[in-house]
Amino acid sequence: MLHNKVYYGFFLVVFVAIIVAIVLARTQDNPLSKIHNFDDCVKAGYPVVQGYPMECSLPNGQFYVRQVMPGR
């Protein structure tokens, strides 16, 4: 009977630890969520395609195009 309680307690602790790990993994800040434009992308160090206009690409396939003002 005592062994059953020890096993149940052990599995309960492991179960809670797994749940906590999953919750923490899902709530971590995603660095890509802080990038909203071309300048943010460049500042974060992602590759810039040299062309006209220049493009900065993220690892998830998203890219930002540098806004070019006519006549400048």
C-alpha cells in the first residue's frame, strides 16, 4: 500500500513537471513577433537581399521590403 502511494506521488510530480514545461515553452517570447518592418528585420540581424528595393527575410519565409520614397 505504501509503495502505491509512492508511485502515485512520483507520477503526479512528473505529470505536473511536464505540464509546467509545456506551459513555459508556449509562453516564451517569440523573437520573430517583435519584427514589424524592414528596419526591425535588419536590426535583428536577418539577411538583406541587395536589390531594388532591398528585402529582409525571416527564417519562417516572411520578408519585409524597404520602403522607397519616389525622388529620393
